[in-house]
Amino acid sequence: MIEVGAAARDAALLCSDMHLGDHDPRTAALFLERLDAHARGVAHLFLLGDLFEAWVGDDQPDAAAQALIERLAAFAATGTRVWAMRGNRDFLLDVPFPADAVPRPAASFGARTGAVMLDDPCTVRLFGETVLLAHGDALCTDDEAYQRARALARSPAWQRDFLRRPLAERLRIAGELRGESRRVQAARAMDDIDPGDVNPAAVDAALRAAGARSIVHGHTHRPACHRWQLDGAPALRRVLPDWHADGAGGAARGGFLRVDASGWSTLGP
Ligand SMILES: [Mn+2]
């Protein structure tokens, strides 16, 4: 299990839902600038899904993606451990191409960044506390159509079939998935225009299964810190914000959670 806090000066930074891509260079620039400001010297960086607006495979031809990849590689080279989880937008991140796909990317996302992929959910130890990390979409169990689409898009057969297609075709399909044809089942798997909220019973079940009382997730774009009683003891759900350089009212939104020996803090965009 990942252990943060073995050294007293350890610190971890967590974020999600940057939705980076060439469609929005301002948000990409904002995120990279804030990442530089806050992640320097941090021992662990956790990216909890939807790093990218879309990801059609590790040959994604995207200047914003390339910029983040180079930045992550630079952090990894200076000793920061970079951990990445797939979201519903970038569920093909670091998924190996089938052996008969032509051409195949020269290097995977993980190889290019030094990032290690995390299962969703996964349990980590943060300064002695067992914390469940998740993107959050799997906890939105009220949306049954979404969960069916999610299962399909995570199936090895669907992913093999998709990654075997030429890049131009994958990009065209991804574009269509975001356009009119949301009736296509796989389109629902990427749809988070209104992501809905997590189901409280699903959160309780996930915490019980992990033996944790604390969870951090993104996806819902509803940043908060929720406290409640789980089986007679306090439980905590920290929700990460999504990022946008031009949010409501023209203000930038986004932010990190940071945890170190002195506790948790929120760092604004
Ligand atoms: Mn999401």
C-alpha cells in the first residue's frame, strides 16, 4: 500500500478533473502554472482522473496533453512520486494497445510521465490514516444507464476493439460521442456535463470494503468536505473541484488538496 508520511516532511498533493485539452488552452495554462507553484518538492502527487477532456489512446495528439506529460516527467525526475487514476473521460489512459494494432504508440502514458497508474478505487495510508481514493463516477450508482455504459467502456473487448482502430477514426468517434449521438451507449460513459452526485449508500459500502473512514474523490464537480456517522463513528468525504480558467462569473475555479504532517489544507486555483 502507498504510504505517505513515513518521513516527517512528506507531503501529498491531490487533484482531479482538469479536463485538459487543446479546446481550452487557458485552463491548461492555469493548471500547469498552479501545479508548478504547489507541487514543487512534494513527495507524492495524486491525479484522480479526468486529467484530460478526452483520451483516445496513448497516441493522443494533443499539445495540452504533451505539456502536462512533460511537466509530470519533470516532477518525477526530481523525486516526486506521481500517481494517476483514470476518470470517465480518460479511461483509456495507459491502457495497452492490442498486439495487432498498427501503428502502436512508441511509449505508454506511464512510461512518458513516470506516473504509476492506480486502481479505482484504491486505499492509501496518509499520515497514519487509511484513505480511499476514487475518481467518483463508480459511486454515482443512481444513474444505472451510466453504470452500464461504464462497464462496457471498461471491458477489455470494447477497449481492444476501439484501440485497434486508426487514430483518425478514434478521434472522429470521440468527437461524435460528445456531439449529437449521446444515445450511443459508450457516449454515456464519457458524459459528465451533469455528472450527478454520489450515492451515500455506495460511499458507505466502498468505505466498509476498504476498511476506511475517509474518502477523497472528484468527478461530481461539487467540492466539499462532508462529515457523517458511519457505523457509529465519524466518516469524511472530501470532494475535489474541477478546473476551469473561465468559470462562473469569469472567476477561475479549481484547486488542490494538500496533506502533510500538520493536516489537510485546500489550495485554490
Ligand atoms: Mn469525471
